[in-house]
Amino acid sequence: MTTRLGNPDLAAALTSRLSVPVVVGPMFLISGPDLVIASSRAGVVGSFPTLNARSPAILDEWLARMTTETEGHAPFAANMIVHQSNTRIDEDMEVVANHKVPIVISSVGNPSAVVERVHRYGGLVFADVASLKHARRSAEAGVDGLILLCAGSGGNTGWLNPFAFVGAVREFFDGPIVLAGAMTRGRYIHAAQQVGADFAYVGTSFIATRESLANDHYREMLVASTADDVILTDAVTGIPANMLRQSLQNAGFDKGHKPEGFNLLKEIEVLKAWRDIWSAGHGVGDVTRVESVADLVDRLRQDYQAARSGARAAAA
């Protein structure tokens, strides 16, 4: 059994400052300072991909603002792509370390590249993984927590059933687990905890908030869509992703063509070129309005607390 806590005090603060156990997933072209700050102030962990900032200098400005405006609230997280094709990783990591970002989420690669540097200044590292093999490797690399990408997650997704995934990971890891995949209701967050997870990874619902960088057409499409409107395809980036069918059709995207192999920079350029192709998870049917982050988190909190109260009453 492997447990890693780079900073036990920060881990405790992570729980004590949350109004509901939610980490807002970092979303390419969607997550910016306003979304992160609003999330932290509402009592959930806001996050963003460092590559959303167009340069390390802009990243420095973003982090300065986030650090100041989230002080005393829930911690926030920066998402680092650790794949070798990310040529900015060293520069971005230096900026992240300078600001002592509380949590770093590693994606697409071995998290060893960031674990030591983040632990050195007292931060936590969570690795997102889609398979047992990568979960084991990340645990062995010394991460503090694991984010399990399950079937139904928006964007680049996993494929495993959450019950099977959490159960198998708990055989070798007893640190914090964040569960991703259609976590759109408070009762689902409670259910995730019942099967062994600690937090829920929520993305799709936050795209429709006013503080996200999404345009109004994207928000409107989310509100109008159901799970039947989500299509799993590798035609956009070369790796499986859940996308909104209507956005693919509107863009005239040829689903028969896909990029060969995975390359981070190529993926980013493809997505920029097709910025009107939009992702969503299987829980999109629960996105029924455009609202503020504060209102969304409050609804999740109330539903979560109701589920917990019902479970306690049933147990009694």
C-alpha cells in the first residue's frame, strides 16, 4: 500500500476549506483566472492548464492574481502537461514553484518530473490517470493523490468503470482519490465516496458558468444537450475524447480523418484550429442553465448534504 503526502497540513486544509468535496477539472481554452478564483471562493478547488496562459510571463501574471484573490479560501491547482512534447514544462514549472501553487495536477506522462520540485516548496501533486498501469506508476513516483479518469469524462477521457477502477486502485494506494466521469450532482459525489473515492472531478457543469472562458454558443449547446449528444471519437486529436456531436457537425469535421499518433503541440494546434468543436461529459443532461460558479457550487452542496443526511438516517 502506497501513501504520499508531501504536505500533511495542506492536505488537511484541502478538506477543511471545502464546502463540497469537488475539484474543478482543468479545461483547455475554458479555465482562466476568473473561473479559478470564483471556484476557490465558493469552496471548491479551482484549476487551470498552465498552457491556457499564452506564455510563461502571462502565467506569472495569472498566478500572482490567483494567489492574492484566493487567500483564505479553498486552495487552487495548476495543471501541468508532463509529456516530453511540452517544451514549456521547465519554464512553467519555475513560475509555478515561485508562486508556491498549492496543488499541481500532472497529465499525459510520468509525474516524476514535477513531484520533487513541488514537494520541495510544500505543495501537493495529483496525477490524472486512465489505467491501472499508469495509476501504479504515478503512485510509485510519489504523487500525493490520484485522479481517476473514468468512462463518461468530458474531453480526453478514460474507459474504465468507476467501481472497478476505484476498487482496484485501493488495493495499492490509500492516498486521496478524485473520481472523474459524470459527477454532475451532489448525490453522485456522495456515491463516489461510498465506493472509496474522496473527491469528485467536475468539468462539464463549470463550462456553462459565467466565469468560464466558453463563448455563449458553447454554453447554449451544453444546456440544450443530453447524453445522447455526446460522441466518443479520436478523430479530433488522435486520442479518444468525448465531444458534442452538434459541434462536430457544425464545423463540418470529417470524422473519417484523424491525426496520426499523439503529439501535445500538434494536439493544441488542432484544437485551436477547431476551437468550435466542443467537449462534454455524459452528465451534460444535468446542465440546464447558465449560472454563476457560486450558484452551481451551492446546488451541488445542498444535494450532497441531502444525500449524506439520507444515508445517515437509513443507517440509523
